Amino acid sequence: MSDKKDAWDKFDIIFKSIVLGLIPIVIAFAADNVARSIKRGELIQSLVDSLSKGDTSRDIALIALDEALPVQMRMHQTDRKQKT
């Protein structure tokens, strides 16, 4: 009985160590995604500002904006255009 309890104690310690090791990895991954989204939002905002100014960089801003938009957003806009 004591051997069985020791095995479960070891398993419990190993399991908790793995879980505690994975928590920072998941948090770091989520933080990277948030930072990437914020930078993409800033890029899109600056491109929209460039488009509204009406200077010669409009073509470049349109191309860059098309590339900066996430694929899902472009697909959603295409679906909306097809419905109307």
C-alpha cells in the first residue's frame, strides 16, 4: 500500500510540475498574439490615414492595407459584397 501511495505522490508532483511549466508558455503565447494584433491595428490605422490624405502614396497604402488585413476579414468583406 505504501508503494502505491508513493507512486501516486510522484505522479502528482510530476503532473503539477508539467502544469506549472505550461502556464507561462501559454501566457507568453497569448501575450505575443495580443502584441501582434496591436501592431497590426496600428499599421492598418496608419494606412487608412495615408489613404485619407490623398497624396501620391495612396496606391502603396492600398496595396499594403490589402496585405495587412487578415485573410478572414478579407473573406468576410467579399462575402458581404456578394450578398448585396
